Amino acid sequence: MDAGALVGPLVEAAGLELVDVALERDANRRVLRVTIDREGGVDLDTIAEMSELISRRLDLEGFSPGPYALEVSSPGIERPLRRPDHFRRALGRRVRVKTIAPVEGAKNHVGELLGADEEAILVATEGGRLRLRQADIASARTVADWDAELKRSTR
């Protein structure tokens, strides 16, 4: 059974959002990475609790892609944007978007996310507004304003 299908209901029942589930190869081992979030973020206690619950659930359901390590984490300050709802939540934030093929002569685009729907996103770059189709996006993430983050953390 798919790890996301096993983990999703458990995460949602805890009042959290399942951002991503990925079984990846890291060096010489497999790692099941589960990314969770909620409005205002998640703390280490929540991550530890969910890690224990997820581990037990996967064991009970017989999830066995071979030996693997489980990593449960938050998406962090610079969050990956994969689905239309991720983009909608990031409206007004600075984003970095890499496209599969060049768009207006470049594959990397940075700017403020102005709009997002199921089909495309709208980014205000230094060169002007750019409409990027969801299907053309290779990867995207928010870009932190580290000066503002550092000021917030010293209060």
C-alpha cells in the first residue's frame, strides 16, 4: 500500500496537513520522508509525536519497501510549493520557480507570487509579470527574507 494513503488520514486526524510523502534513496539507504504542517507551523513535540504514530501505523499495516529510515519534519521557512493549494497559501510571498524549459529566456524565476489557480501561477519578477503554467514548473519554493527572520528570532 502507498505510504501517503496510510499516513494521510493519521496526519489529518491530528489536525495537521500532510505536505509531502516521498520514499527516496539517500546514500546507501532508503528514507521515507513525511512532511507535515499546520497554520503557525509545527513544533518538535508535535513532530516527535507524529513520528511515533506514523511509525506504529506503518508497522501495523505491513508497509515494507525493504529496510528504510523514517524522517518526519516540517517544510521549514523556505517551503517547497508543489500543489495549487501550496501556491495559494504563499500568495504575496517571494518565490523561486524553476521551469522545465526556458520561459522568456530563463529557467529560473524569482519574484512575488501574485496569483495561483489550478492552471498557472502569476509572478511579479524584475522583468515584469510572468504567467507560468503548473505543468511547466519543475520546482518551486518560497524564499525567506532572512533579515526579517533574524529580527523575529531575537525578540
